[in-house]
Amino acid sequence: MTALTVHRHSEQLAVCRLAADAPLPSWAAAPGRLRAAVRSTNELSIVCAIAAVPSEVRHEGPFTAFEVAGPLDLGLTGVLAALLAPLAAAGVSVLTLSTFDTDWILVPSLQQAAATRALQRAGHDVDAPSGDEEPAEESR
């Protein structure tokens, strides 16, 4: 797999869990760069801006999104593997989402700097929004 270009976004995201039969809430449609809803027989998961999530909703975050520059051909193989292997080696946990055009990787915002370094060391080009500030690294 050749080097990939990845765009890091500054928006802080949440991953929410609702009951499987819950209706799609209006706050899930709040404006943002990435919004997703996935329903399984066990749950309704929502990814959206953390600022939009009501405090009583079970959620994790904040997460930072890394978007693979696309569109990507749906027949490509190894795209996520090329990105996830260096993140795993660096101890960065991830949640992935795929759209028709590209792949998204969510990392805990406290690990975004470590994720950026790991991807760059693996030869990928990571760009950040101008004026983007990196939060302090999670202490170990």
C-alpha cells in the first residue's frame, strides 16, 4: 500500500449508545463534519459533535476524526490495515467508520498527537486544520 493522505479534523466527537428501538434523536443531526448512526439488533450507536449530546445520554469522548483523502475505490484492499497497524503499534485505540467514498478513524482526543506521529512515521501525510491546537498527551 502506498502512502495515504489523511486529514485530521478539529471537531470533538462523541460515540453514543441508545436502546436498539430508540428513535433517531434530533440532536444527532446537529451540524458537524461527521455524523453517523448505526442500528443493530442490540443498540443504536451515534457519532456526532460532543457538544450536541445531552448529558443524560450514555457516551464516550471526546474523539478526534482522521479522514482518509478520497474518494477511494471500493475495490481497494489494505487501506485500513496500512493505517491501523501503526496506530496499534503506538498503543492508540481506534473506532473506524466507512462511507461510500472514504474511511474515517476516530481516536481519543488525548491521543491525537500520538496518532499523528505514528501515521507520519509510517509514511502517511497527515494534515491538520490551520490553527489546530493539539491537546496534552494522556499521562501514563
